[in-house]
Amino acid sequence: MREKELIKKGVETITILSKSKKVNLDNKKSYKDAKPGVIEVEEFKKAIYYLFDADTYLYKKAPTFYLNEEEAKEFCKLILKAQESLDKVLSNFGFTFIKKEMNEDFLYIVSNRKLFKKLKSKNPNLKVVCTEGMLDIEDFRKIGIPEKALEGLKKKVEIAKKNIENFIKKHSPKKIYVVVEDDKDLILYERAKALYNAEKVEIDEL
């Protein structure tokens, strides 16, 4: 029964998203432009489950449907994840999507070496700074770092900020982005936004 409900919900949502101007599809296309292809079953199921989880907010938050900041982030995360999976499903049927191009005139801030290497492997000329953590001791507290360890991280924070400032001074980037892969990166983004007027870009958008 639940499986049928999920499939029904998934189909309804695909219809809604296909009609929306905010979906990543080229707006000139419609379902009539679909070409023969194979359904990405796992991605389709993922989208349905993400939407099913998001749907619980309708019941929890009725009748106002107001979400506080944390709830809004979680709700939108589920919707965006669903859209990401739906994009993959639709791409097998001839639909193309707008992706944000990585730009050598921009500065990208990442939180870990793995992400740093991933971007550099795509374009060695990209301006990328790896913070290897947060840009403020308070943010380390938010992610659960023990108090005893915070003192030793102060120098690391200062080095990370200095590296970013040096990049900005040397290259004068047109834009500064924090590449977001998980919730910790969102905390990094909020701090970089306050310090450097940085913008956010999800790793899957690149």
C-alpha cells in the first residue's frame, strides 16, 4: 500500500515540477519533447522517498505551514534532493539541464581536501581555498568539537582566514562561493557570507 502511495506521489510531483518555471528544465520544452529512454529506477525511488519525507511537513505544520529556519533548511534540502533525482530520471529522456559552470574568475571555498581535489581535477586552474574546517571557533562548537580541542584550533582558523584574504587580495575574484556538500558546509557558508559576502553553490550544481 505504501509503495503505491509513494509511486502516486512521485508521479504527481513530476507533473507539478514539469510545469513549474523554477525547474531546471529548459522552459521551452514540455513532456511532448520526451524521447525514448530507460527509467533510472533507483533515482526515481529516491525522489519519491525524499518527497514522502517532505510531505510529512504538511501534516506537522498545518494549518499555517510555517517553518522555522532549521525546518525550512531540512524541508528545502529534501525538495532539492528530490529534484536532483528527478533531473537524472528526465535526462534519460532527452531533457537537458542548466548547470553552473565553474569559473576561473571566481574563488571557491571548500571545507576539506577531498572536495579540493575533486574541483582541481575538473579544472587545475580554478582558484580554490581549503579551510580544513570552520572559520570561527564558535562554529567548531556548533559541530560538536570538545572544548579542550578548541584552543588548538584557533591558529588553524586564523591560517584559513588569512589564506582566503590573500587569495582575494591577489586575484580580486568576481565572486566568492562556498561549495556545499553537507550540513557542516552550510555553517561554513554562513560564516563566509558574513566575512566575505560569499554565495553558496551545491556540489551537484557544478
